[in-house]
Amino acid sequence: MLVMDIDRREEKGGAARRETAESKSRVMGSWTPLAGDALLDRLRVTGRPRPLADPDRAARLRETIERGLAQGTVANQGGRRDQSPSPTPLVITKDRLTRALSPGVHHDAIGFGVQPPTTPMACGALIDVLFRQLVTIGSIGDPMSDGLAALALDDRQAHLIAWIDSLSGTERGTLAAEVDRQSIALVNRWPTLDPAWLPRTQLPIRVDVAAGAVELSGRVDLAIGRPGLNVASVAIVEVKSGTRRPEHRKDLHFYALIETLRSPAPPFVVATYYTRTGELDIDPVSDELLAAAARRTVAGARALGQVAEGAAPSRLPDQQCGKSAVLPGCRPGRQRVTADIGGYRR
Amino acid sequence: MRAHELTAAILAPPLAPIGHGDRQLVRHNLTNAIPAMVENLPLGDQVVVTLAMLRQVARDPAALSRPEEPFAWKPAFVRRSLGLSAMDACINHRFSSPTEAVGPIADQAVSEWSRTGWRTFHWEPWIAALHPAARSAVMAEAATWATTLWSSIDWHRFDSPLGLGGPDDQWVCTAARTVRLKGRSELQVPLEATHGGGAESTALVSVAAGIPRTGWETELGFLALVASLRSPSRPVPSRVVGLWPDAGQYRSVDITSGVLTAAGDRVIACIGAVVDARMSMVV
């Protein structure tokens, strides 16, 4: 609610404030990341009117998805709903969607298997838990110790922690240096969030479509603002420790779609915050954005359905190779990952 | 899901209370069926039926045949208890939001345990021993859980004091092997009596992860069934509302004799599946 009040108060001067915030961040022609209130303003004041709650919007999006799924094999995938006493829906996450739509060598999109750990992956997992800690208690101690202690509570990260433990002193030092650097920047730049804005970290969001045959599922790094109001009041933020990639925006659009289907109003903005550089990519949520996300979801779900039915995937290495379970036995995939890590280290 | 809609669904006028005869019939069905089902289980074995187990039997029956993992505390096991305490503190105006409340509430609980030794088998000793960063991860989990519930309900509309959490309802069936039914609700909301005699009436609110699936009606009815069995002198809850915050959905079921009977049948089927799975492992 407070978010809305503040925005109402600031709407008129929004553009001017944004310009000021951005001009403040350009020092002598060089770009400086936004920090504190300026970062918060950039997130809050998108320059576009916030969408209103509209039950028809969700109904239209749902219809788009269900019509698209009905044209493929997916509606039956989750499938065998008529015969099985325990129907298992086809679960679509942002990663599966991206993999399904990428012309990757491996195309193991239908799996949720454990991926071979890499330094960027470890850095990302540590920064995720440190970001959550910062939002919750407002501080970070020793980043590596804190990060590892928090990760240790999550059974799913046992493999990654064992991998970090197995690193040589030099490799571990490289990882720790990057985690330290990003954490310090995060603490210096990330604004304090008023508890009245109802910050929720690692928020699970999910909806089912096609009578439960397909489930769209996500876990949002940060949601701020009161849901269920007549005007969109929720902002969704994803935190990334690596380099900017086009699919990050699409990931957020997928989250905006899920939030719209599960809430009376869509989020008013989705944003990716890059802890490595301090960049903040924001997308004000519009009907066009949501419609495109729905179409992409249909395309991805259909591709997943086809792979599940045994169709041969296309075979070109891409940025998803690092996440593939069959990477160790794949030369072009390893070459691609080596090139990516080289870019990361530079 | 809008807070005012969910709140109105919780507070809607209740149906006429279930008659004593109907209630007795459901109990009779259970006490008749269960003993014979469990008599061949190994000596000392027991069956505990919870809402989670009812759902598991319906959706992943194969899991019953897998060995149970030894219990270990996780943030997800603490979030409900800590989250409800934080919400209670917000309802009593000690804090303005769950995010503000979880830290002080956790600290207070830990120091209370240190001082008195109470709740030694609860989460307090576990989080007391955690690294501060790990403790903050537990608090984050509880804050998010509680904030989602906090923003789902219009709390100002409740005139009477609510029950938050509290001990589970439990009923033990007399049989050669112990069969225990455990029902857990997050809120117990007194409802305005609209029927003759002004009988006490309650709505239970149950919060679950995921998406409501087929069978939600009897699953919610199970909570009313256990409350009814536990205390025959108290009225059966008039309504059970299920809330699935991940999906932004709620479902409400008014408790009729039909719902109670269906819940009883589901319990019997669940016990049957558990016994079959255990016997197959014994053989």
C-alpha cells in the first residue's frame, strides 16, 4: 500500500526524478550504477501507467495458452489424466522453457537433473542467498562463510557445496574474490526496503492450465508490494550474478505471466538486477508483454511436449550448454562453456 | 485472489450444524473398519494419518513404499510456527509486518528456550545453534510465508479473537496397532451463530503449498473430521477454507454429513494403502 501512496505522490514528478537519478549516476560521462533511493525510484517509477486489475486479461491469456496447447500434444502430456489416478502435470519453469526454445546441442530440457557445477553457477547460488539475507536482515558478514552457511540448509545444494569444498585453494580464492566483490557492491547499492512494502524473497508462484495438464512454476527472488489491489502494485526482481543475457528478460516476462494468472492484477514492473555490474533492466508490464509471454510459453510447452515424445532436438551449442547434464561427454558443448567462462573471467 | 473475497468466504454464514447421529455414524464407520485393517502390521507399528499423507496417497502412492528419510530440521519446517507467531504479534500490534516481526520473535523464542528448557524438541534449539547467516535464511523463509498469508486476508474484519496455529487436533482409534489421525489448521475463526440455540461455530483455515488438486474437498473435510472425532462434545467446524498462496487460490467447503462421510472413507482408503505398502516391504 505504501508503495502505491508514494507513487501517487510522485507520479507527476516521476519522469523528472528518473532523469535526475540517472543523471546523478552519470559522472563525467562514465556510467555509474544506481544505488539506494535512485535504484528504488527506477524500479518504482516506470513512466507508464500501472495496469488495472482486470479478470478478462487473465481469462484472455489463459485462453491463448490453452488454445495453443490444444493444437499440440501437450494437453495430453501431463497427461494420461484419464487413466492415471495420480496425474502428473507437465511442469514448465523458466529454465525448461528457455532450454526448450534454444537450439542447443543437448536439449535435455525435459529433465530437472543436477547440473555439473561451474564457478559462475556457484557464484550465482551464493549471491542468491546473500541477497536474500540482505533483504531480510539488512547486512552481510563474511560473504563466503555466510553464503555457504545459508546454502547448507538447502538439500538441493549439497552437490554444489561438495564441489566448492573440492576446489583447489586458487580456484576457491577466485570464487571467493568474486563473491566478495559482488556482495560489497550489493550492500553498498541495494536500497533498504520498508517492511510495509511486504518484501517476499524466494516466493513460489505457480498456476495450472489446460485442466491441470500443464503447470507454470517459478520462484521469484524478490516480490515487493501488496498483491490483490485494483491497481498493479507488485514489483518482481530477479538477481543475476553473471553477464546480461537476452533470455533473462524473457524469464521475467514468464514470471509476469504467472503472476497475472494467479493474481487479480499483473505486476507493474519486472526487473533484473545484475550484481556484477549494478545494471538494472526494467520492463514495465503491459498487455503486449504478457501476450508475447503467453505465446512463448505455448511454443516452449509444445517443444517440450515434442521432446518428451521422442522428437530429435536441434543441435547447436549455445549458452545453455553449461547447464547440461551430458556436458562432460560433449565436445562442442564444452568448447562453448570454456569460451563463456573465459568471457566471465575477463 | 483478493483479501476481501477470501475473508468473506471464511466469514460467510454457516450452515446448520451436523446432527449428533450423523457424527456418530462416521465415527462408527471408522472404528469398525480400521482395527481389522491394521491388525497384521508388525507389533509396535503405528499409522499416523495427516493431511499431507492423504495427499501423498492420492498423488504419489509409490512414495509410501520408499524408506522414510530421518527427520532433520529445515527452514520449511520452521516457517509455519515462526510465521504464525510473527503474525500473532502483528495482529496484536506489536509489529507492523511479519518481516519486522520474525527476527525479534525468533530471538525471543530462543532466549525463552535457553531460560526455561521448554520446547527442547522444537525448532528453538536448532536455530540457536545455526550460523547467523543460516538463521537469517530461516527467518527469510518464515517472513515470506507469513507475509503471503498476512496479505491474503482482511484481518480487520474479524471481530472475535482468532486462533492461530495451536496444537494439532488428534484422535486415536482403538485398535491392536495405534492409528492416529492428526489435523492441523493455521487459523480457527469463530463464526457468528445464525441458527437456533446460538451454537458455537468455527471456520478452519488451512494453508498449503502448490495448487489445489482433485480431491481438495475431502482433504479439507478431513480437518473437520479430526476436530469432530477429537472432541465429541464440541460442535463440528462449520467450514474449512483451504488457501494455496503459491497459486493465489482458495477453496471453501461447508461441512455437511456427506463431506464428513467422504473424508472418513478417504481416511480408510489411505490407511489401506499405507498398510499394503508396509506389508509389501515386510514380505
